Amino acid sequence: MRTYSPKASEIQRDWYVIDADGLVLGRLCTEIARVLRGKHKPIFAPHLDTGDFVIVVNAGKIHVTGKKLDEKMVRWHTGYPGGLKERTLREQLERRPTEVIRKAVKGMLPKNKLASAQIRKLKIYAGPEHPHAAQSPKTLEV
């Protein structure tokens, strides 16, 4: 018996919308990463991009447990000498709530070229509106 490997023409990509209002950040992001990779499909192959598109709305209304809002730091480097910047998670959620979810999901994807193809299928919006109604996304319960 041979191992089945899906062809690019056999992969069907669906669109899912997730309402992040009141959801815990880590549990939400693991579910998003699972759908982006395609692990929920029977044709999953770790070396192929078999995942679906995910739209996240209300990204500014996520929750974190414990004291992470004030103690967890979000760090990045500008590329210049001495350019290490940092903010608390609370400040980052007020300024750019979409980047909090994007960074958490990106850390859960494989560290190769496949991850860049998968993270492109993630669309995050801070409010309840999204411009992807033409794709007729299905609601995904988390």
C-alpha cells in the first residue's frame, strides 16, 4: 500500500470566520494555527500547504489569563544600533491588537517557507467588520 499525498489540484480551501470576543489568546491561536496548517482535514500532509483561510474579527477584545497584561513584554528590534523596543501586552493590545494574534499564531507554525504561505491566509481585524463577505466564510466555533 502506498502513502497518499494530495496534489495541488485536489486541495480545496475554505474560508472560516472566528469571533475573538472574550476568547483566551493562546487557546484561540492554537485553533487558528491548526486550521491554517490543515490538520483538521483528512488529506493533511506536513510538507504541503493544505490549510484553509481564517478571518479573525474583534481581535481587540481577546483575554489573557493571570497577570500577563502587565508583565508580558512584546519586544522587537528596529534594525538600528540600540533599537530594541518593548511594550507591555496591554499597551500593544491598545495600539495594534492584530499584531498580538499574528505573532502568537506565527510562533505556532513551522519555521520554514511553508509558514509564510500559511500566515498569508490569516486575515485579522480589530473590529467586527471584514471585507471578505464575497468568499461566504463559515463560522468556526472555538
